Amino acid sequence: MLEIVINANKLPHGAVRSVRLAIAWIDVQDLEGLTHIELVDKVPKPTDSAPQDIKSAFDEGYGIYGVYHRGSKSTSPYITLHIRDIYRGLPRIFWWTTAPNLLISYTLAHEVGHHVSGKSCYANTSSGRRKLAEYEEAFANRYAFSVQKRMKEKWYYKFAEWLIRNLAQWQYNLGIHAWRRHKYEEAAIHWYIAWSWDPDLSEAANWYWKARELSASNKILGQERADTASRLTNPE
Ligand SMILES: [Zn+2]
């Protein structure tokens, strides 16, 4: 069985069990070649050679749910799950439901999707690599989707999905409250969570980008400009 390595000071209760349950939904063949699943509560600073999206997500301090580490000549591939980010925004009482299993499973299956697609193709030109990265990302999303689809055939994961959608709406509303108090960075985080929990909540995505822009310009130009901007547009 795939080993779980814990590199975290404190994990939410039941997290390791949820990871095991999530692994059980993945085809054993697809896990072949992976040495372990690492659970962390803090993402280590990405190296210079890490992909740009990982680096910028790290700089902003949120939004890295998992990383697939490709093997090299001297290292074997493995997956890191950023448990603190996966649980971010999830009220403690929901730790005891099937909701965290489904959230963990989405990230895990996505990273396994990278592993599965990465095993079969190679590219050497830079445009070839870019195309391959896009293809791989789409493949990873489809792979995660198909695992979730099988899970949701069980009523308890269907229920988890319903819980998560409701929590996404709640996070969306928290974003609105934060926005009205001119806390744009906080609003961006709530909307980011809402959007990742319910990808159909496209207004969360729109407001997330606006809040990010405002929190960035806030940092540069001070409160005044953002105040003006927030009077011009307000989410309802
Ligand atoms: Zn990916």
C-alpha cells in the first residue's frame, strides 16, 4: 500500500483517514511508480525551476492544494497534499462528515492524473512543453472529475457534494461582507475558496479577480483609491 508521510506539525482530526479513503478510490495501476503521499501543513518554498503558477500562488500565500513531483534520475515521483489549504474555510464540525474526503480526493486524483499522463509523453521544445503542460492540466482535471463521479454514486458522497456547495455559497457571502468592510484580501480568499469548492459559482471567480486587483492596488496606492472603486461596484 502507498505510504503516507506526514511532514506537518498538526493535522486536522481525521485527515489521515480521509487521505486513505481517497486513495482507495484510485485505480491501483494508476498509483504505480509513486513512492509516497506527503501531507504538509506548510508548502515549502518552490525552487527556481518550479512552474510559474506554483511560484506565484506561493507568493500570494494561498491556493496550493497539491503538487505532483515528477521523478528525476535520482528521485522517484511522489505527491504532496497541502492539507491546511484543502481544509481552509471548512468549519471544524464538518471534519467529521464525508466533505473532507471529497475535497482531499479531488486534489489527490488531480495530482495522480498528472502522474498518469506524465508517464506516457515527453517533449523537448519549449512550445512542445507548454502544449504538453496544457494537455496535462486538462487531463488531470478530467481524471479527477471521473474519480469524483464514481464516488458520488454513493449517497454519502452525494451528500458531501451538497454540503460543499452550501459551504461554497456561505464562503461567497463572507466574501461580500469582507468586501463591504474594504477587506479586499480577505474577500479574495473567501471567493477563491467558494470558487474552488463550486466551480459553477462563476460570480465567485469574477469577484475574486476584482478583489485581487483591489488588494494589490491598495498596497500600492493606499486605501483612498480602493474606497472609490468599491463605491463604484458592489457585489449583491
Ligand atoms: Zn494540475
